[in-house]
Amino acid sequence: MLELTIDEDVDALIWSSIQGSTNACDYLNYINHASGRTAEFEAAFVLAEQYWKATDAFEPEPGLFANAFAQIQNQAENGCTVAMLHLGQFHCFGIGTAKDMKLGQSWLKRGADLGNRDCAIFLGQSIGKTDGAAARVIFEQALSEGHLFAHTELAELDPTRARYHWEQALLSEHPYAYTKYGEYLIGQSTTDEEKFTHVDWIRKGADGGDIYAHILLSTWYTVGANGCTKDEEVAKYWAQKGAAMGSPACYWTLGRMGFYAKDKDGNAEFEKYLRRASMLKDEWSQSLLAWHFVWKGKTIEAQKEGVQWLRCAARQGYKPAMFRLSEALRDGRGVDADEKEALYWLQLGADLGNCDCQCALGVCYLNGGIVEKDFDKAHQWFQIASLQGEGWPWYLLGISYEDGLGVTKDYEAAVRCFKEGAELGDPRSIFKVGMAYYYGNGLPESNPAAATWLKRAAELGNSDAQSQLGIMLAYGHGVDRNSKLARKWFESAAAEQNRVGLRELARFYECGTAVRQDIEEATRLMGKAAALGDPVAMKWVEENCPEKPAWLQAMLEGKGGDD
């Protein structure tokens, strides 16, 4: 049996033990264990991807990692402090075993008592999350035994002497100490020029293998912070360096970069990075990858994989994933529609305080379907959600007052809610304030004020506001007539399949207003508006096209037709 004297010995023992495994969890456990060192990460990921099953995220099956675990435990029981360190980490992080902080800390304490510096530091870090005073005693004891790296932890616990601790930590020559010292100096600086002079410390930490340094540099070059010029290539370089050391954070960073890149539709590389971070249980990556597959996936298989990742994130307690999973289950994206499970996740997310879940649950009570209609409950959920500083619940709360749903109809109260939502930047709320001025409901009737609010909402992409603003410009309601500008807003609304925008643009083509007269185009646009339920367009179609061509009939029946 290999005698464990350094961390890399443990890495080698685990890697040799899992050779030939067809269990993805074995390779992921290896990656989680060795993260931050030079190890067989690429080979491990390739094998993990090859053998990955969706159930691995929920019900990991025992694999060959257990053999390595037993050997490490055997050496720990025989006094090997390096084995004690890693056994403690296994239990504290839940690597290859159920998470058990108490058991993990007991192994770390045994190692620390036998003089292992890393056991002492990690023990203090794990205890410090709940008991800072006890952690400080451990770190000070480590210092008394010559473990200078303990200064990095004391700097956090003793902020009045932070600079002293950071400078002393440098004497340990540990890469993380360089990174944290640089970060401290940058935090004390007032100009970007001064901050950039300290970035060299971060680079020194990164060159020494500190993953946190890679994350900082990648982030700063991505957004252009702390004197670092925005540079996506440099940001990607540092993220790739960290990913090569098994960092989940660097994998999701690369995935995020690729996802938001202009060429993402033709580049599947970001999927690889997000999938790897997702397999390492990063819920943000799971949720983003899921969104990509569920709502942009072109096959049932892609949508199904997306739902699986949403389940992973939701089961880990990631509340935004609960909302998205509920949506996917209600719509039957990649899986059979399941209203019962959709309601379960929506209710759970709402109970845990997620604003989107609370609003969506309120809408369910408003409309019925997966729950019985209950306007009182809908109003209550909108009120709860409105406390969280988001615009959507204020819009919904305003709708309940405007229509008297679960509360007495009150236009002035509705407007107050819409204005709250508008201040938070919600385009729907801004549109409703504009319409309140337009009709004089809850506010003094004022076409100029209405136009001002509607233009604001239209510029934010609200298609209802674009249509209404176009109508005001087309017919001179409170503003000078401007058919050319009206056409622009109708076109914007029509591009979003807004039925009023489609109808009004059709009228322009029918009459040749600000466009070349084109009855065929007018008919096509009116047909789209009619298919979307616009009563004026439906009447126009019946009067002007009593003998409907096949394409128009198909459009009206929702079977496609001319797009």
C-alpha cells in the first residue's frame, strides 16, 4: 500500500483505485477531492461524462472510490496525519460519503494534535463558520507552533491588525497568502491606478496555483475592475488556468462567458463547461444550462436533459430553479406535463421566499388551473412578493386593485402599485401608469403625460406600450401626428406578435400610410392579429376575406400558415 506523505500521494491512490470504474461519481469524487492541485482532471471529466446518468445527481451509487476511502481510513487509524486531513475533508464536504461535520472535525483534530499544520488550519476554518472564538484559539495555537499561514485566518478574525497579519502570512510563501494580501491592498486603495499596482500579488498567487486568484483575475478582466482593462481573452485565459486545476467556479465562469458571447448559437463549448460545473453540483450552472436546454433546446432529448438539471438545482435548494422547474412541468417541456409536481415546486419556492414563485402562485390562484381560483389568496401572495423589491409583484398587485380581484376595486390604489413597480423599472407597470393617464383612471386624464410614460415603457421593449404609443402618434392623440414614427412602433410591437400592433400595422398597409400600399401584406398581418384573438382584426378578416385562402384558414386555426 502506498504510504501517504503528501497530498499528491492521496490523489494518486484514489486515481489508481478508480481505474476501470463505470460509475461517474467515482471520477467526480476524485475531481472534488483533488481540486486546487495538478491532477488527472481532464481524463476524469471525460470518463465522468461518459458514464453520467441523471440519477447520479440524486442517488449516487457506491463505486470504487470506496476502496480508496477504506485505505485512507486505515492509514488514518494507524496514525497517518495526511490521511486524517483528507478523511476529515471527505466527511466535512461529503466527498464519497455522507456529509458529517462532527466526524470530519474529529479526524482533523486528531491530525492537528499530532502536529499537522493543514489539519489545524482546516479545523479552524470549519469551526469558524459557527464559532469564531474557538477558531481563533486554534489559529493562535498553530502560530505558536510556527505555522505562519494561520495569519491569513487571523486577519479575518482580527481586522484591526489585518495588515500585520497579511504581511506575516507572506512569510509562509503560500500562494493564497499572496492573493489575499493583494486583495487587501486593493481594498485599501482609492484609484484604479493604485489598485492595479497590487494586482501583481494576485498574479503571483495564481502562478503559484491558487484557484481563488484565478477567479479574481478572470472576474476583474471580464468586467474591467480594480485597474484591469476589460479583456475577454485575458479573462478566459485565467479561467482556463483555474479550470485546469479542477475549479468548479472557473468552469462556470467559462460557461457563462461562452453563453453570453455573441457567437453562442454556433458554439457548444460553453455547454461543456456548464455541464462540468453542473456535475460538480454548482446550482447556478445547473440552472443556466437547464434554461438553455429547456427553452432553447431544439429536441425533446435536449429539453429532457434541461429538466433533469433543473431538478438537480431545485433539490439542492436553489429557489430560482424551483420556479423554472415548475414552468417546465406545467408546459410539458421535454417531459409529460405534471401539474401536481409543478404546484409542489411552486409552493415550496413561494414558502421559501422566492419572489417569482410567489407571483406565479398568485397568478395560478387568479386564473385557476393547477389550483382552484381564489382571488383572496392571489392578492395575499402578491402582497407578500411586493415586499421583496421586485417590480413584477407590484404590477400584479396593481392589477388586483384595478380589477377588484380579492380586494375592493380601487383605481388610485392600483396606480400607487403601478408607480412602485415603475420605480423598480418594471415595463408593464410603466405602461399601466401611462394608460391610467390616458383614460383618467386613478390619475388626471392627460395625453401628454400618457405619451411620456408610454414612450418610456416602449423603449424598454413593452409591446403593449409600443402599440398604444403608435396609436397616439397615428391619430394625433395628445401629440402631433407622425405616421412614420407610428409605423416604427407598430413594427416593433408586431415583431413581438402583439395583436394590436399587428392590426394597426395592417391598417397602414391597407391604406398605404407611411408604407407602400399592399393588400396582401395587410391581409397577412390582420390574419395574424385575428389568430391571436383581436376582435377588430377578426371582423376585418370576415368582411374582407369571406372566402379565406388555405394559408389564412390554417393561420386562423392555429396550424401554422404563413409566418
